[in-house]
Amino acid sequence: MIYVGIAFVIILAFTIYALRKLKRKKADQFPKQWHDLLLKHVDFYSTLNTEDQKRFQIKMMQFLSEVHVEGIQLELKDLDKVLIAASAVIPVFGFPEWHYSNLSGVLLYPDNFNSDYEFDSKKENRIIAGMIGTGRLEKQMILSKKALYHGFSNENDKRNTAIHEFVHLIDKMDGDTDGVPELIMKHTYTIPWLKLIHKEMEAIHNNKSDIRDYGGTNQAEFFAVASEYFFENPNLMKRKHPELFKMLEHCFQMSPNSYTK
């Protein structure tokens, strides 16, 4: 029955949310072996100085103390947790204090899934790599492990599903997922940002942009796709889209150019 998968996810989501509400766990100490995993798999981290790496580690552990990560039909490995936490930290690294108050759990699936949350290879339309839950799945994120790993296997392809979904969460913090992250964007930048979005989306629609086509779907998707580009290949974005790069620098309060090899 197609509703079995949905029911299971909803029950699990509510269980995770209830557990987080009952007891907020103190952040654990950063496991020493995770440093090598980060150096090997997360380019953003590997180019940080020692002090910033320590700060990155603290932010990772804070995130993992506030958000429960659950493997669905898979055994969670250290690298799974490391990549999910790193994906959460990267877009908010420029902010001294940040908490994803609109997220309580991350459900990690083995592979892409369909709209009924089914990921079995026999099921059809398994094209979703990540999503932010709404309605009964509010405060939940669902990620494909395959997509999670792919996002960190090629640092220059301008794509990272997990970062994309965390950017949606940042956008949603003001109450609307509309591509205008008011919580981190100064009011004076709002109108120029909207004008820039529509200018860049028009270029996408006219096949005159190297920004991924999905960014032309709507304002929210443009913001998430452009942010992937910004963090994955900042040097290329700075060269090809200097105005967009500068705007995202202001938005995220950092320049990943200084962190990327």
C-alpha cells in the first residue's frame, strides 16, 4: 500500500521530535578521528586554519546535539554524521551563533526516493535526492545517502544536495521559503537581491547561464542552487557572476573563496 511508507516516516518523525523536546542533549566532545574524515572529504574544512577548524568542530557537535540523525534501513556510519553536520555548518559558518530552530531530525535514506518516500529500486519515480518536510513532516529533513556523498565527491561541480536543503531551511527561518532569507539578509539588500534573482533566472530560461536549470524554477530554488554554486565553486562564480557572488558574500557573511583550494 502506497501509504505505508508515508505513515512510517511520519511516525518516526514525531518520535524524533518528541524525544528532542523531552531532553536536549549536551553537545558531545568532537571525536578525534573525525578530523581526518573532514580533511579527506570536506574541502571547505581542509583549507581552514587551525582555529577555524576548531570552531567548525564545535558548531558540528552543537548541531548534532540539537538535531537527531536517523538511518532508514541503513546503519549510520561516522562519515554519514560528519557529512550531514558539515553540510549544516558550511552555510552558517559566518554566523557566531546559529541554531536550526526549524529542524529536529534528519532521516537518511540509502538512495533517492519518490513522493511516497519509497526508495526501493523496484519503485517508480525515485528522483528526489533531498527535501524539507512540511505539514505532518514539519521540522524534518530527508536526504539520500547517495546524493549526500556525491555532493562531497566533486567539489567543483556546483552541486551539493545537503547544502541545498540546509539553505532552504535558512530561507524558511523567517516563515516563508521564498528565496529572500530575511533573517540573514539586511533589508537594504532585499530589492537589489530580487532584481538580481529575476535577472539571473531570465538568463537561465534563455540558456545563457551556467547556473543549473533547476535554479530557474522559482526564487527559493534559485537561492538554494546559487548557494550550492557559491560554496562548491566560488572562484568560478566570482569570475562568471561577480554581482551574484558579492551579494551572497553579504548574505552569508563570508567569502568561501578564502576557504577553497
